[in-house]
Amino acid sequence: MVRELVVLGSASQVPTRTRNHNGYFLRWDDEGVLFDPGEGTQRQMLLAGVPASAVTRICITHFHGDHCLGLPGVLQRMSLDGVTRPVAVTFPVSGEKYVDRMRHASEFDDRLEVRLQPVEAVAPDGRLVTVEETQSWTLRAAALRHPVDAIGWRVEERPGRAMLPERLAAAGISGPDVGRLQREGAVTAGGRRVTLDEMSVERPGQVVAFVMDTAWCDGALTLADGADLLVCEATFASTEAGLAAARGHLTASDAGRLAAESGARRLLLAHFSQRYRDVLPLVEEAAAEFAGDVIAAADLLRVAVPPRRESRDGTGQRAGPNGGRPRLGGREM
């Protein structure tokens, strides 16, 4: 199974010669989550080798055009390609009128089953709201701080169990009995009942957080908490901190601080203002705040979700952030 983020576009407000409007595709095993499809997303998917049939869900943070104007083309392409499974479209409830307009923006043979999933009022205090749960992962949302209603997204894998070989050996459990213990939760060994909890520790599931277009807020911190991969806007350099705050955005330095304070492991900077032809200074700003892995988004870049965190000393506690060198478009600086 593959878990990676494909950057389809990384510009804010307007595209540039080298950066398309926003668009981020999260490949998560058999699921494909398309975040914020800006204008041109359909073509970027073609260039990135992401077929329309791979999209199972579309998540929109807010309804500024650079985050949603690609929606009509993507839905029409899915209908044209004969996608038979339903696709969920999740968005702030206040933008329902925009979704309706974009779904019917032009004449086409609409054969796609679209399942609209507006997210009702999200608590402004940063609390997470569960949007959907499956057997393997949970989608959560939290309110962000922007001039229009905006929410961020968090994909969480359900926690698993990591078996402890030394405890299994001491209890005399081996071979098929290990699998039976995992399936049934308990087995009899050496004349006593042995439980799965005794022979294992909780293994945290992987987490991807998506934080776009926001000023600093509790919601951003909650979404990013312990994320293995944090996709975060870095619209401005810290020299434009006043402008960033006035327009409801984060600087690259803010993004680095957010990753550091939330205990994230890998930080992908995106949503760059057109004023920055060279985003290296933004990467350096973020890296000055965050000792983990910092990557600058580039169109068509693929970024792997880091492997699951290992339990430490049998306690089930999460390991700290991985150390790493800043990377520009996936290349080490």
C-alpha cells in the first residue's frame, strides 16, 4: 500500500509560470483524497499520473477561488471517465451555494454520484469534529482563522498494536498462537489466560494534517498535533508578518513554529505568494523554528507519509520528531 501526498499546485491567489493554483492529492491505500482543487487541477492530475478514478473524496478548506475553482472540471472528468463509485465532497456548510453553482457550472452528461458532506459549525476553540470514520481511518476537521469560513483537515489512521517478542517468548506463545492472540484478544498458554494487552503496546497510527489559509489559531495547533506529515501554508516571509496577519495567513516562520509546537515530524510548506520566485528563504525561516524535516512544495512533487512511529521502551509513548535537513522541492539544501 502507498501513502503519499502528490502536489498538484502550490501557488496562492494566482498561478505563476512554475506553480499552478492549489491542489493536493493524498494517496492513502485504496483511498484518494483531493484537497483544495484550484483552477487547472484536472490538467495537473494528468501530468502527475493521478487518474480521476483515483479520487474517492474531495475536501475543500474554504471558497476563495484558488482553492476550489478546479472542482467543476474534476467532477466533469470523473463523470466522463465513467467513475461508478460515489465521491464525497466535504466543505464548510456556509459554502454550499458555491458547491451547487460549480457542480452545475456548464452542460455535461452528469453520471457521477456526488455525496455532499457539508461540515456544520465547527467549534472556534480548536476542538476537532469527526466528519467520517471507516474501519481504518478517521477524517476530522477544525475551524481555522481566515476572512471567510475556513476549516482544516486531519486524516488519522486507527491505532494498532505492536507485539513484544520478549514477552511472547516468556509466556511460551509462538507460531499460529500469535496470530490467534491478535485476532481473538486472548489465548491460554502455560495454564493461564494471556491477553493481547499484556503481550503488546499501542502503536500510533499515521496522521496527515492539512492547514491552509489561516492566521495563528488553536485549530491549527489541534489539527497538527503529532502529525506525521503536516501540509501547511507559508504564504509570506516573516518580513511581511503584518500583511500575513491582516489577510489571515501564516508566514513560513509561523509554519515552522506550528510544526515544532505540535510535535509534527515532516513539514511540507505550500501556498506561496507569487512575490517569491525563490522560496529557499521561506524554507530556511521554517527550518530555524523546526528541527524536523522541512520540504518546500513544488508542482508534481511526491512526498511520502513518514512510517508509523515506533513505541518506545515498551511504554507506547510516541517518539519525538525526526531530525532532518531542509529540502527544496524534495532536494536537500
